[in-house]
Amino acid sequence: MVTEKIRFFKHIQKSVIHNPMMNNELDTQELEIRKDPLTGAQSVFNPRLADKATIFFGKSDTSLIKRLAKQSQVNCFLCEDRWKRLTPTYPADLIPEGRIQIGQAVLFPNIFPAAQIHGVVRVGEKHHVPLAEFDSATVADAFETSLTLARRLKATNSGVKFLTINGNYLGPAGASIAHPHFQVVGGDLPFTYLENIMNLSRKYFQRHQTCFWNDLLELEKTVNERYIGSTGPVKWLASFSPSGANEVIGILPERSHFLEFDQNDVAGLARGLVKVLGGYAGMGISTFNFSLYSGALGETDGSFRCIIRVISRQNVYENYRTDDYFLQKLLDNELIITPPEIMVKNFRALWKTPAEASPES
Ligand SMILES: [Zn+2]
């Protein structure tokens, strides 16, 4: 039984204060602590914080976003064909043409790499794209350039084993340019989080002889509180104990690493990511981060599956405060503003066709 293998841990704590907003009377607030079923990463939900959410997340200032986009468009190296003059190229033995171009997507190396492989991908020719207007064909091309790089890295015996495809969108999410772009990063060592989940997935597999990610999917479909739906081979759900605001995870139950991906996987990922961004847009959100994780390229022991994690970040408005403080950065705890079981409703509405929304699919 999956329920004997995976536990959705919840723990209630009481915090007691004399509250000046209640005539200094004794005020007991109940906090719900959750733990991620694989990593144990904690999150905390205080229902009373929901009333204060506007202090944490001010509304997106769309006129400010448009103004900033207009200002930055003039010198944007991803706009028009400026990337042809202004972006670096890979050595010809890795990429004969220097850059990988598919449709409007172009992948080229970051001039200041933060990893052995650090590619930047132009996601479409449009400089400013509101979250509701991302287009799945454009996003699919961006994913496809990244996977082409993965295949080239393998074919040329580059020694790169671990790759992730990531996105920062707009300043509050850490992006230094407004133009939509992805980043492919990796090397001969896995990143901390990837190494952690690969190790924990392997331990789980050794203990149960089953894959954690497929078990999680089966359990979430049964519980049906956080399962959202599928886009082709990709299955989407809200995280029980999120590691970021409004976290949505996509699982590819048949894929362990990027070299196994086919066009169906790419199309499903792009379509699902675009739906999640549409869901965020409906919630008034203007920024996001995502990471798509792969197991070691060309290797599989059955314990790991490719997953994508999408989170929202602080909205764009003047004088915003960051949404990450010591709680997230140094204590590795996340604050839940909207419980995943409530948040999931924003996405279920976008998985309208019964086939995609059904846990049977
Ligand atoms: Zn641009």
C-alpha cells in the first residue's frame, strides 16, 4: 500500500500572545507545520496570515511592468537579431553552428557562467509577455533547444552528467533582463537539491522496490486534494509541503533523464507550464521561477523521475519587499499563504477537458 510508504505529515503548534489588536487579551494562534514526504522540508501555515497576505504580496503594478519593459527593450540583446552580434557562442566541437536555433528560440552560452554548462535560451521574439500570454509552441521550442544541447553534451563525451532547465521571470524572481528566457545549467556534479532528491529517491527505492515519484503520483490521484491533471505524459499537482509560494509540480512518470524525452514530453511540458502560468495570472501573479530536473544523463536505476517545480515570486510593484527571508534562505522552511488544497482550484479550472483532469489519465 502506497499509504504505508508515503506520509503526509502535519503537526499543529499553538502560539500564545497578548494581542494589542484584541484589547491585549490572550490570543492563541494555531500553526500547521507540514513536512515534504521525501525531503522532510518544512512549511508552515497560519490561517490568520491570510488576512495579512497583502502585506507580503502587494498587487502587480501592470503599468510599471509595461513601463520597465518599454525602457529595457531598447538595448535588449534578445530582441530582433541583436543576439546574433551580442551573444557568445559555443566551441564548434560541441555546437557546430555556435548556437542552437529552433523557431524563435535560440540557445547560447552565458557570458558569466555559474556552472560548467550555463546556456541561456531566448523564449520567443517578444520582449514582454504577461503570464497569461505565454504560448506553448514557443515554450516547446525553448525546451527543445535545451534538450538538443543535452544530446550534444552526451554525444561529444563532455563529461556533463547533470542538467537542469530553469526560468526566472522578471526582477523579483531574479531575472536581470525582462525578455522571457530559460537557463540550462549543469555539470559533472549535481546541484545540492538535485543530489538530495536523487539520494532520497534511491534510498526509498532500496527500501520499497518502487519509485517514490510514481508512488507519490498514485497517492495524490487517490487522495485527489492536490492533483490537478495531465498534459499528455506530464502529470501536475500542488505540493503538499511547498518549497516556494504556490508550488506546482509536474512529474514525467516514464522519464528518468533528458535523453529519454521525445516531442510528446516536450509538448506536454510546454502546455502544462503555460497552463500553470495562466493560473498564476488569474491569481494576479506577475513573476515565477521553475526548475526541470533530470537524473544523470543516459543512466537509470528506476529510482528517479524527471520533475518540474514551478513557484510564484513577489509581484512587481514599486518598493516591493523580497518574499524570501531567513525562514526560506537559511532555515529552509517555506511559508504557506494559501493552503495547497485551496490553491489547486486556480489550476483545476484550466484543465477543463475531462480526460486531462481525471486522475485516471
Ligand atoms: Zn527583448
